[in-house]
Amino acid sequence: MRWLADRVEPEDGRVLTEIFAFERAITAPTVRRFVADLCRVCRREDLYLERTTNKDELREAIVAAAAHPTSRVAELIDWYRQLPEEFFPRTPVRMSIVTHRNGRLAAIIRRKRIRRIADKVSRRVAAQLSAEVEKVAEALAASRPRAAAEIVVNDRPPSTPAGIRGAAERLVADRIRSGRIALDPERQRVDDVIGVKLIANAGDMATIEAALDDLDYAWAHNREVHDGSYVGIHHLVDLELPPNEAVLDSMRGIDWTFAARRGLPVAELDGRFRSYVESCSRTFRVELILTTFEDLVESEFGACIHEQRILDQRDLAGDFGRLAQNASSIIEYMLRLATSPTVDIDELPFKIWGRYIRDTVAHKIAALGDGEPTEWLVPSEHLEDLMPL
């Protein structure tokens, strides 16, 4: 959270990039083991995993798995086949689809994309700072001189005038900048970067939940039941990594050349990877959702379609105020830096107390790639041809 207070250290870029380069390699085998163990609680069958970067492939897998659909499932699938463009086609994802031999869906493993992480941090910052901004805004409003005609017996507190909230945000931002307000890192934590959705019959849910207690490398907590247009049982689960030597053995001989495209010195990565494994946390957190096939269909084709929820959340982002929006931009920039060709950063292009338009954010993020993005109708190298005109 140092970055939200504009405190950048010289090694931040390298550390972030190494985390992204190492983390998936370390956590993926344990996630796959966890999924396989739960899938085989009720059906000890072979499992097949297929990775996808396009949500269309998941929806097609769901359609293919609907061998004996209920009337509602059949209705939704028919609607999808008739109007595929209504279902947010070509949505980019980072998913693995797990199936049984007969094509029956067993599980979905999802890693949250960078923009979604930034969105969630923005909402967390808004929640943490909203009370502080409101308190300052009320104090500013109360301090304004009022005409005698406005003062009556039993007068209600004055509403916050236009402009007062903006002034309150500036004061709160200044307190963050000077260190008088600290954002609690735990309250910005995103626990569902890795998500596992297990598809099972309703009658098997209790058996699967009981089996969680028998996994000696998993600790489930924070159970929530979502019961509405979409039904699912949610757990946060802390998974323990294998012993360090087992992790290192699994990565022995890996070709690190992909990391060169992210600005990392390939010759040093074996040693850095060992140091990272030996110093990193022994556990990591995933979100587990238990749901039925029918509710999975509802979440991908029905009243609670996931992409619509994303749009609804982003529509509300304008109400969060600039502090939360700037926090989102900073987090997105941080994560994009970790996947860019550079590890160098001297200062952040955005401050939580600043004012920016989305064009500025997009421009600076694009510049992390192959230099300044070209958006002009006439490329700059040919502008001199127009000068005589």
C-alpha cells in the first residue's frame, strides 16, 4: 500500500515482476491437487483440464455438457444460440475448465484479471475512506455561514452543497499524502484472485464440504451461502504449499527465457526463485464456490450473468469519488508494470490526491509496453511532409 501514498522504492518493479513470474508456477500444482481431491469426493473418475483465455469456450463447454437440461436451462441455452452477441462474446479470461471423461463439467479454475483486481481495490478504498470524507464534508458544510432566514426552530442539518464533497476529498487526500491517514493493507486485500468453482449435485454439497475438513493442506473458513437469483456456497480456503524442496524440484530445469520479455535477467532467476520459495508464505488463499450445474447456467446465461455484474459495478465507480478511482489506476499500473517489458520505475504517474481522465491512465499504461502508444492519424515520422502546407 506504499504506492497509494506515493512511496516508491527502486526495487519495486523487479520485486513485482518476480512475484508474477514465480507465483503461478508455485501455486498452480496445489490448486490442481485441491480441485482433483474435491472432484473425486463423490466420483472417482479421470479428470481432464483445458486452459482457455476466452469466455466463449467456457459457454460452449456448458452447452455441450447440458445432456438432460431442465426447462430453464434449455430456455437459456436456446436464447444463447439465437442471440450469441447478447452474451458478451470474446470476453478475455484466464481459466481452466475441468471435465470428466464424458464431458460433464467438474470444476472451473479462474485467476482474476488485472483490471478486475484494480476494480475491487477501488471499492475497498471507497469503503474505507467514505466515512472519513463524509465526516470532513459535514464539518465543512456546518462551518459555512448561514443567512438568518435559513435558521428556523428545529431546523434539520443542512445538506452537503455541491463542491463541498470535492473539497472534503482534497483534504482527506492531503492527509493520506502527509501520512496522517494510513490505508489498512488488510482492508485492501483481495482474497479471490484465484477462484475455484466446483459443479456438483445439490445432494453432494454436504459431503464435499465435510471432505474439506479431511484435507490436511486446506483450511476452509468464512462460509457464506448466496441464495437469490444465483445460489452458491462460498468458502475462503487457505492452501498449504508442499515442502520447499518439492517446489524447487518441480521447477528444476525450467526455461526462464519468457522472463526476459519482462525485463528480468534470466541468468539470475534460478537463484532468485530459490530465495523466493525459501522466504515466501507457506500458505495462499483461494475462493471456493460450490454450485449446481443449473445455477452455473444461470450465472453464465441468466438473470445474474457475471459480465453484467461487472458493468453494474463499474457504473457505480463514478460515485466512489476520485480517491477510489485513483487507487484503481495506481493498482492497475502496478500490476501492468509486473507484466510489462520493463522493471524500472522512478515515480508513479498518478497520485491518489490528483485529478486525471481515463485517457491519461490508458496512455501511461500503454507506454509500459513498446514506448509511447501511437494514436495519431498521421504518424509523427511523416509530419514533416505536411509542413509546407
